[in-house]
Amino acid sequence: MSDLVKLTAYSHGAGCGCKIAPDVLHKMLSCMTKGTVYPNLIVGNDTKDDAAVVDLGDGTGIVSTTDFFMPIVDDPHMFGRIAAANAISDIYAMGGTPLMSIAILGWPIDKLPLEVAGAVLEGGRSVCEEAGIPLAGGHSIDSPEPIFGLAVTGRVKLTHIKANAAAQVGDKLFLTKPLGVGIISTAQKKGLVQPEHIDAAINGMSTLNKIGTLLGEIPGVNAMTDVTGFGLMGHLLEMCEASATSAIIDFYSVPSFNTEALLDYHAKGCVPGGARRNFASYGANLNLPDGFKRDLLCDPQTSGGLLVSVAPSSVDEVSNALNEAGLPSNVIGEIVESRTPLITI
């Protein structure tokens, strides 16, 4: 039965492309009052980090995060794997180690077979096992569209925390997975995608960002964040705003899936709506004209790579570690003193 179901036909959005646009989210959060100050909350939502961190008082902290979305692929098992890898990534992006996860499931029980939901859950469990953590429980609701994700708890040495606000002028930037997931997923929805391209994207999305724990142990790694629904530009902007810096990016050094194929899909109109929403939210901070470069750099990624800000003294160490892990290992840009626009391409 699950082989006959096309999950993407049951959702209005796909993966992290479902995220609320950055400017809309900012307006929502501005409605919140500051409330009580908790001294042991050392990373909250002030700097738009990937996860919250609470100081345990013994030199370590608990890392907590949640992430969920609607299907980006039709295969239910793979949807579960991608959603789980995406959620766990927030722990790695803080330099931490995951400890356990709890499932979040919304399912249209009158539209989709329960065995398909079971395949989604099994996909999520399989990735949790790869991360060395249990899928220890969860919560489910009857919802109009299928939704899956995790709440994940991790631990980190306080000296290993890699917060957005810690990027330093002179740092070099790395990106550990290629861009283009949104464009390829849109091509899939339009029935235009080549099997080898969607297979490459699925492989990337379902791969854990385990390298984040290792990078967290390198003192010269000053800041990290994972690149998801706001695109490379959106998440880099969050890092720059939090650390009162700017950035320069070399477009031709940024890793992407088959560039020729992406250009072809783009020419055929395969541009995710999230890319345009992203640019509308933060485009004033970029010097990007309309076209392929802008849409790729603003392309909403699902379970994307880690954006890593590294002191010059540690560039070789980080590059070697990424290379040994089979990940993109070239510098894509640098952190500079704050200027207008915040990011220059």
C-alpha cells in the first residue's frame, strides 16, 4: 500500500520550505513579552540559534530543540529519515551530542493508511539509531496534512558551544552540504526531475551532520548553524546580526548539486516559493539581483549542511576534518566588520 502513496500530494508545502518566512516570524515573536530572566538559560531565542542551552552547573549544558515539517519526498520511510536527520542536526550545530528524541506526528487518518504512518516512524527511528539515540516516545494528532519531526535533547560541554553570536571578524566560512534541495524538490513536484538528481538530494538530506560534534571540539571553530528553510543567506544573516559582523561570499566556491542541472531546472521555472519569500524577507541586506544566483543562495534547504565560522589558525584543521569525512572542505567566504549591505556576494 505505501508504495502507491505519493506523500507530497497531501501537503501544500515541502520540508523546510514550509517554514514561516523570517520577517513574519519576527513579527510573531515581537508579540511576546520578555518574562522572567533565567540565569541558567545561556542560549535562548535572542540570537536565533539552532537550539536552547541550559547550564547544568558542572561545565556542561542540556541542549534542546524541535523541528518538524510536511513531506518533501513521496517515500514514507525516507520522509521519516529526512525529518529525523533535520531535527537532530540542531544539536550538532551547537557542537553537542544528541541523547534522546521524542516523535511529533500529525496524520490525516481519513486519507492515508496507518501503515504509511508506521513507515514514516520507522524511518525516523532508523536515523535516530544511526545517531546512537533512542526514539523514546512522542505525541500524535489527527491533522489535515502529514507532519513528522522530533524534539531532541542533547548535551554539550559549555566550552564547546558554537553560538551564532560568536563569529569573529577574519573567520573563514565553510558549508558542509551542497545547495539546491529546494530547486530539485520543485522539479520533482513538476515531474521534471532526473532520478540521479533527486537521489543525490535525498542522500544529502538523510545524512546526519555528525561532524558538528567533532567541530565543536576545535577551539578555532567560533560559530556554527545549520542551513535549512531560510536558505544560506538567511542563516548567514542570523549569524552576522547576532555577532554584529558582515560577510563576503564567493558564489563560485559555494557547493551545490549538479550546477548544470540546477540551471536547467531554474530555466524551466523550478523555483520554490520559499526562495522568493526568503528574499522578500531579508533581501535588503544582500546585493543580489534577480536570477539564478539569488534563488540558489536563498533556496530553502531541508536537512542542509552546517555553516561553520572558523578562525584562520584552524582553517587547515577544519578543512582536513571535512575532507576526511567526505564533505565539502573549501572556504566559501569570510566574516568582516559590519557594513551595508550585511552580506556581499
